[in-house]
Amino acid sequence: MTATRIGLVVAAWRRHYAVRFGDGETLSCVLKGRSTTLACGDRVVVRRVAGGGAIESVEPRRSLVYRSDAFREKLVAANVDQIAAVVAPDLPVDLELLHRWGIAAAIERCRYLIVLNKSDLPGFDVLRTRAAPFGALGAVLAEISATRDIEPLVPEFRGRRSVLIGQSGMGKSTVLNGLVPGAQARVGEVSTALDSGRHTTTEAALYELEGPDDGWIVDSPGMKTFGLAHADPHRIDEAFVDIAPYVGRCRFRDCRHDREPGCAVREAEAEGAIASHRIALMHTLRAEAAARGA
Ligand SMILES: Nc1nc2c(ncn2[C@@H]2O[C@H](COP(=O)(O)OP(=O)(O)OP(=O)(O)O)[C@@H](O)[C@H]2O)c(=O)[nH]1
Ligand SMILES: [Mg+2]
Ligand SMILES: [Zn+2]
């Protein structure tokens, strides 16, 4: 009987995975059985077989970042302790996505870093102003020009297990290439005539940081939506750190914070202590989760 080894999933394509081991070897592996899917960052038990490896089991996950709607789900990265969203001034930034990633970070007990990239471009002041409210919601904000000077980001990633997430063209792969010399992730030109709207990064991949404290970064393909339909409704409620302090103070214990009399959440909204769009997002996420459960 051949021995098994534990390795780290560094790339995933359908049922095939690249798994890297502590000694630096990378093996092409297949997962048996249809019940599970894996993501970059998963730790797996591998048995060597002819031509590669067979994944026998998955270690318990510390966290799992994934997107889902009523119909399908897609794993983005496993075992991360930081979600790093990247935004830039030269493309339309969808603020609701930034809010959704913040909720995912809170649910998965991850640090939430928002990288404000392309500080060399005009319009950066507007981006900074729009991003400022996320600081009050617990996010860490970092301003950077990834093409000019990556140094300010180094301490934000050192020793952490991060996933870079964002809309296409914001500069995730550029940030990655700056932080991991030799990564050589493909970087795209934003909407060149023939290639408009294409995503440059098509599959997630994991890159290990140099240094003693085993950090790594997963670069992910750009996304336009981020559903949280899989999330437990109670975890969603808790994840709204601005709303949660008021939730227990409503007149009715089962208050849905909609139009009920004596709703402390709606009172806080009227006083300007909670932004209306945050309450709306909470209701949207609950409805999305319920639609999937139904
Ligand atoms: N001016 C400027 N351009 C940048 C900066 N960072 C990245 N870019 C450019 O932005 C474009 C998109 O960068 P990518 O790193 O491919 O973006 P991405 O987020 O990985 O995109 P997808 O893989 O499609 O999700 C490239 O042309 C980069 O050179 C920056 O700090 N300043
Ligand atoms: Mg990319
Ligand atoms: Zn209420």
C-alpha cells in the first residue's frame, strides 16, 4: 500500500486539480466521486497513482469563499483568512459588490481589505470618497498604484492567506504579480477593441508568498455578481455590523425590520445611524437565501 501525503490545492479545473506538497513537488490530481468540489486553498490527502495523484479526502476548512444563486454555486477559495477586494477609478465600481464581499468576509470571519488601486489615474479622489464608508464597517483600506509601487501592500498580505476578488480589469493580477515575483499571472488590457469585456484571468490559482510564514494569495477571475444564497440567515444578520446592535431592541422579537411598529432598526435608519441601502441589502440577501431554500 502506498503512503498518502497532505498537499495544497493550487489550481482547479473541473475534477482535475494541481496539488503542491511541502517539498515543492506539484502533482496533477483527480478527485473521485461527484459529491464534493474543491477550491484553491483546500488541503487534501493524496495517494500517488500512475500518472499523478488521487485525492482521497479533504481536510476540514477554516473558511470557504463561494458564490451562489438559486441555481448554481462556485467555490472561489478555501481556508482564506483575508478577502482582498480590488477597485480602481478607471472602471465603473459596483459598490453593492463591495458590500457583498464585506458580508462574506464577516460570515467567514475573515479580515476585509479593500485595495484602492491605480492611484496614479484621475478620479482617484472620487474613488477614495466612495470607499471611505467601508472603513466604518470594519474594512481596512489601502491605497496603491500596483504598476508603480507595490511596497505599501506587502505588510497587508505577509503571513496571511488571501483571495484577491473584484470586477474584471481592476488590477488583481497586477497586484498579485507585484507581491509574488515570478508569478507571471496574465494581465489584460482593459477593453481593447477586439477583446472588450473579456476577463483576463479565467481560473483561480494559488501563489505562495516567499518567506517563513507560509502566506499565500489566490488570484480569481473578475466577477460581475456575487450571490450569498448559501449563507445561513442568522450569519447574514450578524454580518451586518452596523445593523446588528439594534436587532434585539425591536418591539417584536420576530421583527423583520420591514414596516413593523417599534422597529429599532428603522428608528436608527430615520435618525441616520444606519444607511437605508444597508437595510435594503440585508433584505435582498435574506430573500436570495430563502429563494434557494424553497
Ligand atoms: N494606470 C494603472 N494601471 C494599472 C494599475 N494596476 C493595473 N493596471 C492595469 O489595469 C489593467 C487590468 O489589470 P489586471 O491585473 O489584468 O486586472 P484583473 O483585475 O486581474 O482583471 P481580470 O483578470 O479580468 O479579473 C492592465 O492593463 C494593468 O496594467 C495601476 O496601478 N495603474
Ligand atoms: Mg486577473
Ligand atoms: Zn426591527
